[in-house]
Amino acid sequence: MEILIPYFKAFILVPLTLLPIINPLAGAPVFMTTAGADDRNVKRLARQVALNCWVVLVVSMLIGTYVLELFGISLPIVRIAGGLLVAATAWRLLTSNDDDSVRAALAESPGTTSEAEIVRRSFFPITFPLTTGPGSIAAAIALGAQWPGTPTLYVAAAMVASAGALITALVIYLVYRNAARLLTRLGEIGTMVMTRLVAFILLCIGIEIMWAGWVELNQLPLR
């Protein structure tokens, strides 16, 4: 039983780390603008975005570290860069008045968006960069870098992390699928307060990631 405890912690760590960065509630208004009022399109788009996010996160955890090694980039640098991106995203959410370029582009013709266009937009801009942006990808790479090097343990860790990413994708699906109801219940003021609160927490997470990378970078020997 004690052997399973680290894997259980790893399983919980993935959604706890990624969901505050992803913050699907903040992307719900943009999602609804894209999907429109057709419930069938909302369901299909939510399912496709959740699948896209799961693939992006798992691929980042699996091969992200090797891509960094290929380009000679150290993990502390990724943590600093990822922390900066997370903090920048949080700051933009804190200071945003909901008229950024993505929202404006999607709001131009919400009623005339075809089903084919909705499918095309399931990746850009909904999946990337709105839901799984550079900050969440950097965090996923950092999670994958912590896996053990032994082949058997590596496969086990990858399976557990993939299951954790599946939970993350399921939460994204549920939030986007029920975005209209959630936003109606929260109301305009409630949505704004929730977005700002999560943005502040996200800003703290970004600074923490940056600080951890800086501390680790200072402990590395000079080349």
C-alpha cells in the first residue's frame, strides 16, 4: 500500500497543478461566443476541446523534457519562463476589460459561425492558447521531468499522469459543456469576481514557479 501512495499523490498533483493555470471558467465566455446557442455544437465543441487539451498535456509531459534537451534548455529556465508566462496571463486577466483580440475576433459574427468553422476553432484559439497556453504546457513539462528514469517506473508514472490529465480534461469538458448555466448562475458580477480571484491566485502560482526555477538555477554549477 505504501508503494501506491507516491502514485496517488502524482495522480492528484496533475489536476491540482494544471487546473488553476488552465482556469476553464475564465475561458467559458469565449467558448460560448464560439459555440453559439446550438446545444449540439456546444456539446461537440466541448468534447473536442477537452480531447485536444488531454493530448497537448500528455504529449508535453511525455516528450517535453527530451525536446528541451535537444535544444539545450535546462528545466530551471523552463520554470522561470513558464512562471513569467503564467504571471503575465494572470496579470492580463486581472487588468482585462474583456475586449482583448481573441474575444473581439470571436464576437464579430457569433451567429454566422458554421459547424465546420467551429470544429476548426476547437484547437485555435479555444484549445491553444485560451485553455492550454504556454503556462500550462510549461507546467506539464515540469511535471514530466519529475518522473523516475527506470523504464518500469517511468511507464507507471506516465500512466498515472495521463489519468490525472484525463481528470483535468474531464473538468474542462464539464465546465465548457455547462458554461451557459454556470455563467447565468454566477451573473456578470459573480463571473468577474471569480475571474479576478482566480487570476490573483494564478499570479501567485506564476511567481512561485519563477522563484523555484531561480533558486534551482542558482544551485547549478557554472559552465
